[in-house]
Amino acid sequence: MQIAIRVPAARVKRLVVPLRQVPVLPLAILLLLVLTALLAPVLAPGSPTEQNLGKRLLPPAWVGGGSWDYPLGTDLFGRDILSRVIYGARISLMISMTAIGVGGLFGILVALPAGYLGGRVDMLLMRAVDVALSIPTILIGIVLAVTLGPSYEAVISVIVLFVWPRYARQVRGETLAIKQRDFIALAKIAGSSRARILIVHIFPNLVPTLLVLSSLQVGAAIIMEATLSFLGVGIPPPAPAWGVMVADGKDLVVSAWWVSLFPGIAILLTVLSLNLLGDWLRDRLDPKLRQV
Amino acid sequence: MGRYILGHIVQAVFTMWIVVTLVFGLVRLAGSPVDILAGELASREQVEALKQRFGLDKPLHVQYGMYLWGILRGDFGESVITREPAMAEVLQRSWASVQLGAVAMVFTLAMALPIGVYAAVYRGRRLDRLASAFGILGQAVPPFWLGILLIWLFAGQLRWLPAAGKSGPASFVMPVIVISWYAVAGIMRLTRSTMLDVLDSEYIKLARIKGLPEHSVIWKHGLKNAAIPVITYGALIFVGLFLVGSVVAETIFTWPGVGRLIILQSVRFRDFPVVQAAVIFICFLYVTVNLFVDILYSYLDPRIRRA
Amino acid sequence: MKRWQVLFSVAGTVMALMLVARSLTPAVVAPKGHLRMALSSLGAAERFLPWADPGCEPFILQRVVYDFLLYSDLDTGELRPGLAERWVAEDGAKAWRFYLRKGVQFQQGYGEMTAEDVKFTFERLISKDSLASWGKPLARDLDRIEIVNPYEIVFRLKKPDVTFPANTVEVRCQVVIVSKKYVESVGEAQAAEKPVGSGPFRLVEHRRRVTARFEASVPHWRKSPGFASMTLYRVEEPAARLAMLRAGEVDVAEIPYKLLKEAEVAGFAFARSKAASVYHIHLGGMINPKNKHFNPNIPWVVNAADPSSAKRALTVRKALNLAVNKQEIVDSIFSGKGEPSIFAFLPPGSVFAPAGLKPYPYDPEQARKLLAEAGYPGGRGFPTVTARLVPFPGRAEQVDVAEAVAGYWEKNLGLKVKREVMDWPALAAKLKVRDEAGIIWAYGTIPRPLGEPLVTMMSWVHSGAMYSAIGEIPEVDRLYEAVMKEVDPEKRKLRYRDLARYIYDNYLVVPIGSVDAQYAVNPKVVDVKKWRLVPGETYIHNYEFIEPVR
Amino acid sequence: MTQPLLQVENLRTYFLSRWGTVKAVDGVSFSVHPGETLGLVGESGCGKSVTCLSILRLVPQPAGKIVGGRVLWEGEDLLKKSEVEMRRIRGGCISMILQDPMTSLNPVFSIGDQVAEGIAIHRRLKGKTLWQKTAEVLGLVRISSAKARLRDYPHQFSGGMRQRVVGAISLACEPRLLIADEPTTSLDVTIQLQYLNLLKEIQRRSGVAMIFVTHDFGIVAKTCDRVAVMYAGRIVEIASVRDLFSRPAHPYTRALLDSIPNLEEQVDRLYSIEGQPPALHSLPPGCAFAPRCPYATRRCDHEYPPEVSLNSGHMALCWRVA
């Protein structure tokens, strides 16, 4: 069965907007980010994990004592900070995209039946969502990571646990709204099965909401991953995760300020452009959707 | 009203049970406090002796049963390391965390609500553009990185504020900023967008028609309506952020709080009773705030109260 | 003996006694000023009874308030008199007789320290409910304790143990002498909170896990404290300790190497303890073949079934050693405060190691040749090594050392190294069952060369030990037991050297460096030159020797 | 004729928007006498509501701005008054009823609070007497057992009841002019009739003047004394109810009357005016209705029509009548 994703006409019109209003800056930064992540091996001057203890804590090139082989200086183990920031983009995007994907999917799988079937199913699932929302997932993640040692799986599972209830609540609200619309009633009258209605009619209408929601959540996921890594319970060393890099320089603020500064700026630019894109999308597609 | 709250209490207890079980299992996944206790130079029988002493040699489900039964009786067990009652140790450390959290919460509301409202009222003017810029930027700056910058600036260069530890009001400034930075940006943007909707509404127009002074129109009629989504949504991110924020702030500024107690000491030493007690305490705090918010929500919005 | 020879020897002894007495009697200078120190820990349970505080963490609080039977010489590490003036081995080191110092008063007027107090302390240490980590092995070896007279006491052991006196040195921390009268009159709970000792300081105020304040208890038989009062702060975060020092909130701060440059930039002086920890990399997997975790195809492991594997394993271990630039690690991670080491557990120049041996050289070229020779040209075919990054309290650099070594092997030998972050309890659980095939981790031993390294080695070298930092190698066990059996101290040194030599020749470990411990000090408050830390020990043992700037 | 209560002269209210300045009210003049009901009629978007809001100087900020004209209330120009003085007039002398009762009441405040608020400000009443007055006013608009329901909330009232509460709020301080901005449009027919009768009865009793904004000629016939027809921000015709229905002068008025469906006639297609209302930010020079006017001449397209007064009180803005 070929599913045609038909975004309702009204919203398509708004999608095709004159170029002038498209947020050029955030899109440019994001494009740059995705490119850096994909072409990391080509772009990065050196390897992100290759150490040379002799050239430890070199300042950035333009500061006295720095050298242009290490434009942004080196860290505690003499690793090139620029290469690590570039590879860091790959980690941040991969982690946050996977987590949002899995979390979102799980949220939708819970929300669609809840929103559509309503009644006891809805009440039960929403109770589960409320419980999930009130569990301090970060705390559980920290205990898990300290006990078993930080790992990619731990970080992703913490973010997924954090994200899915938020998706579920948002998507359920949206499904309820769409369910009341006339074209659903017509579809029922036309005899289409419940699954078909869900997939062909309801889901496409969720796409704008999901689009907006995901763009905002990816930014939050990147910050969460970086925070967990900073606390030493996120991405395990020596992977050049931005959060870990900021943590490396945490105590050397006076004598080696650049170790923490640049990865922080990388996080800032990435999340800023994601948020700007999210806002722009929300204003275009779904103005009433409150900032999640 | 009663049924509404009772439902929430039952759900809160259920959540606590899940968290408690989760943490009970997680902490025991690898390593046991006995190795820490015995130290590097220990001998085999000495480790066994310690195990018996703390009941860690009993099968897991027995330990779990004893543990749950203990909680019901309010006995959270004894810290394996200091052999003080675990909850006493947590409560001693919790005062610093609660203090920090409360000040940060007040700071967030004092900053986010007024700015959000004024940004909505003076829509499009300089204050609004400034507030929106701060809002978007605020949610992009990673709080821990901000903390480091603050330390570099205020403690390192200017030496105005103490770099670490809890000592008098000056030591509150930076940790509070780190905790509430993200929340202020979020709540402010939400307040602004909600307030904009409210100000366009008919009942605001009617309030003005009644001849009410502008401040009463905005702060009485407007704010009470705008507060509802801010409280419900705000609470959602508030409590989550405060937990993460306080752990981060406690780590950067070595604030003697419960967050750090869990990471730095208890879990590293597999001090199961203290970790479990600390998690229960934080979860209890977490769930109570959620409950309080629900009640506040129903007070604010009569449509819910009569449900 | 000629008359003049007798006269001469008597004068000599008197002179020697005089000298010893003078160095021990307090310089007639009154304690002055208030010392504030920020330390990474004040002990695990922070209790003031030795049998109430479990092992592992330093017993900072107890050694401030109590005295020890014996002390260690700051230069040679030899045993020096403390509460015991003389100690004699009898019955082939199966019994040890201690002659106690007269006139040592307990604080708050609890009378003179006698053999009763020593017997009471030891019996409580080895009792059933004692938590002291040193209690159990002592209980196993101790037969009974006899009080000959108030100033003479004999420890009868179940089997000869040459190292017994070494176990009562201040480095052994838990064998402080407690006042029997005080503990029995106020009860253990109270005594654990409000101690009465015979030490140079008495406790004034203690807030668990935060701070402890002491005042000088003068006059003291050994050395009256330099400072009139002292406050210790427990601050786990290194950066916070440095911040407090910089803000003038404390005068001394224990700082890790990472912050050394920051402290130097801020203009602080440093008190150092030479060779405070000796780092080596444990090549995991050389264990008993019958153990289920044994994995024959780990390149550095000897597989009994394959005769050529011994030579291949040795070549690989040699290559692994030559590929690591020890000097660069010491200079970078430890800011040059130390030197490349030759053995595990023993700092360079230790009397228990054969003289004249040099640390393995750094020769990446040769290392690559050896690796190719062993059958892994350019690292191809070499199974992935797992580096466990395990920080210990007070020795967080263990993570950096393992990380650096992994970096060298990746760069110089082309090996693939997976990192695994883990904390001590998780690692301990694995080491107990020898789940270590193919892993490496960096261990920084506190050599405590005082007395003998046997104590440290016993826990880490012998196959029967709880955790292994070398492996289960029959030859090592044989050499180790030879040391245990040798009663004569001089001959025992030779046995130690055989063991060290065997480990050195077979490249059984990857020695890295012997590094100093340091405390950043505010030179305006503390006279750094006069304060000498006990060598080979990361923590502070002699608070009374810290002198204020007069 | 007595002195007019309200005299609006050449009122102009413009809105600044991305597409240019929208001339929502472009030179409106009319007057209202005490006790009289003036109907303001026209398609949506012709400026009816903006005119009312301009009288109370409540034009939505920051886009809207009153750029010209005078609004004389008992001889004084409201546009010159200070904000404080305006506040005394709003609710005190002139008050207004909005269209949608579902959103006119603040959902989070009780009915009693919202009614009492106006009284407290204008009459300085407090405590018991305030509650007494509030219950009395609610009784005025026929809300049964008003005293008991003071504590209730808007969501507990039906649409009709809510509009009565809004009525109570606006009449609480005995205003002399009540502006009703399509108060019955969102009510169903039976409730609509009750509400109109209620307003009529209150007007009879209190003599309050009313401006009744609507697009329903049925209501105009039933409640209004005089009618002003608005188109594209201007009053194109003003006349007594009888003159308007019997002798409509302006083509637009006649077209509006023709498009009222008639029960008796058998028609296959209902008559409706072609074209769309003009864009208020780019009005043609001549008569705004010209493009859609069957009788439009070249002159209508280019020259702005004069205000032609037919007999006393009947004016039309059209070349054809001049």
C-alpha cells in the first residue's frame, strides 16, 4: 500500500514562501553543521584522538605561543581542538537525531492509539505518560552511567526516556483535534479501516507538528547530551563529544581558556540555529503550537 | 476536587515506587561498596566479613524486600561508609540544595514573568526585541558552559564572587544564574506568547471598556489567564531543569548539595543506602512539586476545579 | 676491651642518645597562629576510633589526635621510636617485645599511657565487629598479647612475621594507641566522636564531611605543633580547593597535577613528598589457564600448550614497553614532578630493588620491529586492547596515564585500543574473578617504602591476592614466598631484589613513573622549607611539623 | 431637537500595516440624541466596530491611530481628554456590549467579581453594599437568583445568560450611551429576540441612548430610530428607519435591502451584490461603491460624491441623488 503523504493544501501553500522570509542564517549554519559532520575526515586538519603530549595545552594560533598546525590550540593530551570540534559535530548530531527519532517514534506509537481510540485506552496511556513525565530521568541516567560507566547507549536511552512522553502528550492533543475534523468522519463513512484512517488521514496532518516539535527537541537533546557528557556520565572519552571537551577545560579556565571556549561556542551556534529554524517553522506551519 | 488530588497522589506513589526499584537495581549492576570499604590492601575473608555485616550476601530479592519494608517504616538503612542513617545524611546535604533551588525558582519567576508580560504589552518595541533575542539565545547557551564563563569572569578576573563552595549570599549568585538561565528563557518566551493571545482577547477589551486602569487590565485580568499555561508547562520544564541545573551547578561550584552527594560520593562508593535515600528524597521533592503545581493549576483555572 | 674503648663507647652512646633526644625533645618555641588546610578527604567514616573507621581512605583525623608506637625516618624510611622506645624480635620473630616510653600523658587528664592501653587497642582492632581493614590480617597472625609490666608488652604471633613492627608505623594509620580508661568510661560511641589521645593536637570541633578544628596539645613528648590551632576542610573538587587557596580562605591546598600550572601562575609555593605514587600499567590476562577468563590468544599471554608463545609473549611485552615515552608522560601529566620508574610498586633507588637497572628506553622504531617479529606487523592481527580508565580517590591521574599509554600504542604500534570508563568498585569486582583478559589499566601504588613493600605487594602480586596488578605467575609466587620466609632483614632484601629482577627481565608490567605528591602552600603563612612530608606517602602524616612563618 | 448627546464630526481612524495605511474609518459624522437608538449597518469590514472603538478611544494599539475629526460628548471633545478622564467616561458615561458572549467574560473570575469591578471604580462602593448593588444589577438583566450565583464562573452560564451578564456589566453604572456591537449575532434566534426586548425595556426605563451595530436589517427595523449605512469606512446614507426602508436613496442601501430573502417570492437564485468590498488601503478616488454600483457613471469613478441632504435628517452620499 503506497502511502501518499498529503500535507493539507492550506499548509502547503504556506510552506512555499518567498525566499526573503526563509531564515537564511540558521539554515546556513545548520547546512554547515551537517556538512562538517559528514565530511569530518576531510575537513579536520588532524585526527581528533591522536595525542602528542609534547604539544600539550598549546594556545590558539593567533595567541602568542600558538601554531597554525593547531589553529584552535590543543588540549590536555595535545589533541587538536579544531579537529575534535569538527568530529564533535558528528557525535552531537548522531546522538540527538537517533534519540529524537526513537523517542519521537515511541511517543507517536503511544499517542496515536490514545488520541484516536480515546476512552480507557487513552486514560491508561496518558497516565503512563504522566508517570514517565514525573520520573527524574536525568537522575536515573546519572546513576546508570556512573555504575556501568558512560556509554553511547546510556546517553541515548536517557534522552529517549526524557523525550517520548513530551512527544506523546503533544501528538495526542493534536490527534484529538484532527479526529473531530469532518474529513475523518467522511473517511469513516466511506468505510476505511481504523488503521487506514490513522495512517492515511491522521498521520500526515501530524507531520507539521512533528516537524516543528523535532526541530526544537533536537536542540534540547544536544544540550542534554552535552550536559551529561560534561558531568562525566555521557559520551565516554576519548570520543570528541563537545560536552566532554568543555569538561576537560573546566579546571583550566585561567591558564587554558580555549579548551572549554570553542566546543561551547560550537554547541551554542548549533542549538541557536536549530531553535531559530524551529521557531520559523512553528510560525509558518502551526502558530498555535506552544513552545514545547 | 478531592478525587482529582487523590488520583494524583496515587500516581505520585506509583512513580516513586518505579524510581526506587529502578535505582535499587541500577546501583547494584556493577561493583559493591565492600570493595571500596575494604580498600586496595584487603584480604578475601575481610571482604566476606564486611558483606555479611551489611547484608549484601543475601539474595537480591531478599535485599529488595527488606529495603521496601524498611522504606515503609521510614528506615532507609545506614550509610555503608559512615554508618549514619542514610536519610539523615541526605537531609543534612539537602538543605543546601533546597535553598539553592528555591532561590533559583524565585529568581526565574521574578525575571521571566515580568519581562514576558512587558515584552507582550510593548510588542514590537525595543524591550520586546531584546527579550526575544535573550529568549532564543538563552535556550541555546549550554548552562554548564555559561557557569565556566561566569567563574572565569567574576571569580577569575574581577574577583567579585567566590569561585566555589557555599558561603554567604555572594556564593548564591552564579549557581542560581546557571540553574535558572535555561528556565528563564523558556518561561519568558512562553509568557510572552500566551500574554499576546490573552491581550487580543475579548474579555481584555471588555475590561478596558469597563474603564479599568491599564495595570489592572494587564496584571489582574491578563496575567491570571496567561499564568495557567505558564504554570502547567513551566512546571513541566521547571522541575526537570532544576534537577539537571542543580546537579550541574553543584558540580561546577562544588555546592554541598544532594545532587553532588549522589554523583561524587555515594554512587562512586556504591553506598547503596545513601544513593537510594537521596534518589527517593529528590523524587519525593520532584513529585510533590508536580502535585503542588496541579493543585495550583486547578485553583487558577476554575473550569478544572469544578470537574 | 680496653678501658679507653669502653669509655669511648659509653660517651658515644650518650652522645647518640643526646642527639636522638634533642631531635625529639620539642624546640622550646611556643605554637603560634592558625593553620587552615583544604584536603580531598578527611577519611571514610571520619570516626576517631581506629576500629570504627573502615579501610581505603586516609585516616587524616586519627593521626592528628593520637600517637603511634613507631614512626618513620624522613630520610631513610627506617623505623624510629615513638610511644615504643625499643622493640626486640624474639623466638625467631614469632614474638616481638616493645619497651614503652614513660611519662606520656593522655589529654584531658586521663593519665599515663601504659601497656594496658596498647593491649586494649590491639584487641579491639582484631575483634569481631572491628571495621578496620587492617584488623582481619592482624587477627589471623596474632596469637596473644602479654603485659610484662606497665612499660613492657609482648606480641606473640602464630608464625614468624618479620614485618610486624612495620605494621605499627604511622603510615599504617590504624594502629593508634587509645586510652583504655577514657573509652571504657564514656563508651565507644562518645569516644568515636570526642577522642582523647596523646597526640600533638586535640579535637575542638568536628562537622562530619565538612570540617574539623584542632588546638595544639602542649607540651608533647615528640614535637609540639608549630601552629597553635588548625582547621581541616573536606573539599572533594580540586578546582574548589585551589579557588579557596587563591581567595585566601585556606593556607594549604592538596592539588592534582592538572592544576599545578594554575597554582604556579598564582604564585604559591609547594611542599612535596618524593615518590608518593608509582604508576604502572597492568597487562591483564596472564592468569591461571584453568580460570574461565583465561584467553590464550592475548598476544602478551603465555599459552602453555604452544611452546613458541612464551617467546612471542615476551617480545610483545617488550614492544609494548618500548613504545611508551615515560619521560613525556611524567613531564606532561605530572608536570615533570617525578621520574620514569623501573619497577612496579618500588620507586627508583629503593633498597628492595636491584641497583644499576635503567628504566626501559623509549624506542618506537625498535618497538615496531619487535611487534613485527612477534607476528603483528604494523599492529595488524593484534586483537583490540581494552583500556580501563579507573580514577582512584586522590589519584585521578590514573585515567590520564592509561589514556596516554593507549595513545602511544595507537600512534607508534598501530594497535586498536577501546576505552572503558569504570570506577574502582566495578573494576574491583572484575579483578577479584580475574576478568582481565586483554585489558590494561593504570595503577598508582602508594609505595610506602617504610618498613617493607611486602605489605603492598601481598595484596597485588601473589596469585592468592584479592586483586591482581601483575597476574597469577607461578615463578612470581615462588619468589614472593621466598621473601616471606626469610627472617634476616639483610637476606630478605636480596630476595626482594630477585623478585623485582624477574619482573623487570620478563617485562611483566609497563612501568611508567614514580611521581611526587604536592600541596600548594601560601608562603606568607607556612614556612615551606621546614615542613617535610613523609616520603612515599600521598597523604600528610606529620601535622605537628608544619611550622608558621615566624 | 434637543442638544445631541454625542456629536461625531469627520472622524478618521487609520491602521498602519505591512500593505500600507488602512483607512478603516475615513471621515464619519453622525450624532446621537438622548434616549435615541442609532443603527450602524454595513457589511463586515466597513468600519462599524472601529468607529465605536474610536469613540471610546480603544483603537487596538500599536497599529491603530485616530488621525482626525472630533467626538463631542456633551460639548467636550473626547479625543482631547486625558487618559484618566477617558477612564471615568468608559463604563461611567459610555459603555459597550461585545459580540461573542463566550469570550467577553474572563473565564477565571467569578461573575460577581466582573460585574462588581466596574461599580467599585465608578461608584466607589465597597464590601456589602457593593455586593448588594451587583446582585441588583444582575436582577435588572433578569438573571434569576442573582445573589446565589455571584460566586459562579462564566463556564457555568449559557450563551444567552452570559450576554445578559455582559449587559449587566455595561449598564451597572447607568451610562447615558450604550454601544451594542452586534450583541445578538452569536445567539440563536429565540434568545436573540429575548435579548433585544430586554435592551428595549431597559432603554425605556433608563432613557439610555444606544448605538446598535448590526448587519441584520430585521434587528434594525425592530430596535432603531435612525439608521446610518456604512461602506468602506464612510457613511453613505443616514435616515430615519421609516425613510430608509420606504425610500432608500443610495444604490448600496437599495442593494442591501434587495438581498434580504423574501419568504413569499419564488426565487431560484438569491440576489447578491457582485464583486468584493474594496481594499481599504487602496481606495479609488471617486465613490468607493462605484465599481459594484449598477448606476455608476464616469463621474462616480473620479469624483468623490457630495453629501446630499434630501429632507430633514435624510442624507445620501451619491451623485445620482444630487
